[in-house]
Amino acid sequence: MKLLKCPKCGELFSDSYKECPFCAEDEELAQGGKARHGRRIQRQKSPSIGGPVLVIVIVFLAAFLVYAFFGDKISSLFEKTDKPSVEDVTPAPSPTPDTSVTLTLDQQTLTLVEGGSTKLTVSGAENCIWTSSNTAAATVSDDGTVTAVGAGSATVSVTTADGSFSYHGEALSQTQVLGAYEDKLESVYACNIPTPAQSMETFSYEATQRKAPAVKVAKPKVLIPAFPGTNCEYDSAKAVRDAGAEPEIIVINNLSADGIARSVERFANELKTAQMVFIPGGFSGGDEPDGSGKFITAFFRNAAVKEGVTALLEQRDGLMCGICNGFQALIKLGLVPYGKIIDTDETCPTLTFNNISRHQSRIVRTRVASNKSPWLALTNVGDVYNVPISHGEGKFLASEELIRQLAANGQIATQYVDLDGNATADVHFNPNGSLYAIEGITSPDGRVFGKMGHSERIGSGLYKNVPGEYNIRMFEAAVKYFTSSI
């Protein structure tokens, strides 16, 4: 193909045309030529932007390289010639830090100033201890005098052997302070009732052998019935699970006769595969009518449930335990101290209203009187454990003859004790007035255990302000009863 130049219009066109399409009289030919001519003109009018961008990039890179290699020299051209070099500059001396310490006590407000700034301000300063390992310290005497003692600690108060409180030359006994706190309502809600005159003995029974199951189980199953008013089922389940068993909470439905029937059927069926039954604390049925544990007792006396409990204890060597409300139910069923469900009468022991005539909620001290029970196999006779209590009906009553029989057979498991570890009737240690300070008892072979104190309420971080041992390890011992020899 060759290009020809039109002598008329001067446009170039292909030799495939017979004549110049731009000057042609043929309309179609002319339109085709003008269209192509228009596109050619348009291409000529659309300048490329690639060139300018490339130039900018090259310039930028060149400037970067120049600064990278010659930046210091270029910067020095713009600096003042009279500016001293780095080597000529002598650093100014650092100010000497203020390490002085001032400890002042004014109107029971402790102020610690260290290094010229206030580090600590505490009200009620006589109850505080400030410790510093690298600065001077001071002590505050009873009359408020601040005395420097050098590096170490500043003791703002101390605990005295006699339990008195002294400040600025004045002293108050612990009894005076406690009296001021309690006496305001003592005439309405008595805290310091007289100690009743009654026989008292601290029992001890060291087990030489314990009942053991015929069949071991790797992970015992524990049934925990939750009755209307029960409030400790979750604490109980956690304690059981932490010890290595598998808890199963069964809610007892009492909204209708059909609900109760279904609950009975389910509980009886689950009993067939369980190794333990744990009746938790609470206030089933609001402790009404006329005393605690009535609904729980009625439930366990159902023929199907009673048959299942009997099979668990007598045929499969199972365990049972009841705490607080659960203990009340066990004792009214006869499971403690007799080891089976019976029709109780006036000769049987019972739990009744506290001597103080109201609910008690506090931490008490209990001593292991017998470790015959598998539940107490990890304890020693004489061990003392702190335990929280919360009940209005925890006073253990029984005839003198029966109590002597229980003690001789090692069925008195735990007793409330004073600071010296002795059983007592003093309301400050025996919260309900139980005879012989009895807190827990067992069945004849120890496999059924009932107690008032909430030993399931254990865990890290609890009771920090009341020192003592809280973990009686009864749940761990119960699991080991089924999993290994103790």
C-alpha cells in the first residue's frame, strides 16, 4: 500500500482509493475518509502523559541521592559560622535531686513528702503501715511524735498483746470498743447472752479402720437436689467438681402434683447410677411450717426415692452428706445417726432454734472429734477448721445417753471450740447452743455425714480478714473413697 497526496486539498490517502476521499463527490466515500481523518486528528490532539511523569520521578530520585550522600555538607552551608561544634559544648551540671523524706502526722492524717513532692496522704493514719526500701523512714509513737529511724519501714501502728487501742496517751480496751459497737441494740437484739450451765466435753475418737466400697469408680457421680428455697447448690457443685467428682443438680419442681411426680421419677432413676447424694443448704419451703427441712423430708420419704437411697447405702456402699438445711433433713429422716430412713420419734435427736432466738451468720471454729467417716479421712483428730455458718435452727439436742453412745462409736464428728480448741457453750464460739457443742454427726459406719457449717464455701481469695484453715478437704476425701485407698 502506498500513500498518495491529493493535489487539491493536500491530504494523504491510500492508493486503494481511485481518488482522494476527502474531495470525492461520492458521498459514502467522502464520509469514510472524513471519519478516518477525524480520528487521525483526534490522535494528534491527545498528548501522552508518560513523558512528564517519568521526568518527575527521575528528578525526585536524583534529589534523594544527592541529599543522602551530601546532606551534611549542604546543611552546614546554612548554619551560622559562630555556632560552636558539639565537642565545644560543656554540659550544664544536673541539679542534685531532693531525697529528703518528711513524715508528719496531723489530726490523724499521715502525710509523706519525698523528694519535695507529696507521695502519700492517709486519713486514720494510726491504722496504716508505710514501707520504703531505699529512703529514710520514721516511726510515730503513741503520743504522735515522729522519729526518724533511717532506711527501711515506718510503722504507724502496732498490734498489742492485750488487744488495747492507744493513741496520744489515751487507751481503750477491746472490750470497751466492742461494747460501744454492740450495746446500742443489745436490748433489742442481744449478742452477749449468758453462757448456759451445761455439761461439756471435748471428744476424741481416732479411727482404726473405715468402710470401703466394693467397686471403685474413676469419677464419682454426685446428685445435688435443689428444692424450693435451696441456695447453696452451685457452691456445692463447684466444691464437688473441684474435688474430681461429677455433680448433677436436679431441680425439684413443686408447682404442681405432676411436677413433683416427674421430679420424683427423675431423681429415683438418677440414683441408680450415682455414687453420692449431697443435700445442700438453704431455707427449703421458707423453713415453714413449724421448722426446717419439712419438704426435703417429705420428698425423701417417697417410696421410689427411699428405695433408691436404701440401695445406694446398703447395696452399693454409697455416701450421703447434708449441710445446714441438708443436715436438718438428714437428722429428721433418721439417716443420721441411724444410717437409714426411719420414722423418728421423741427419742431421736433433732436440730432446733438457736439459743440467741435469731439467725446467726458468722465464722466459727470447729474441731475434728472423730475421723471415722470417709468424709473426714484426710483430717486428724484435733484439727481445727474455720467455717462460715448461716442458720436459725442449728442447736443439736439429744439425750445424755444417746450422746454418750454416739461419742463412744465415733459418730460425733465435729464440735464448736474456743480459741484454745476446747468445746464450749459460749455463744461467741457456739453460735446456737448445741449440747456438747456438737456441730456434725455421722451414721454408725460414717458414710452419712451431717453438719451445720458450710464447708462447701471454700475458694481462693475468701475470708482474707479472718485467718485460719478453711478447707476440711471433705469433698476430696469422698472422691478418694471411690477412686483409691486412703
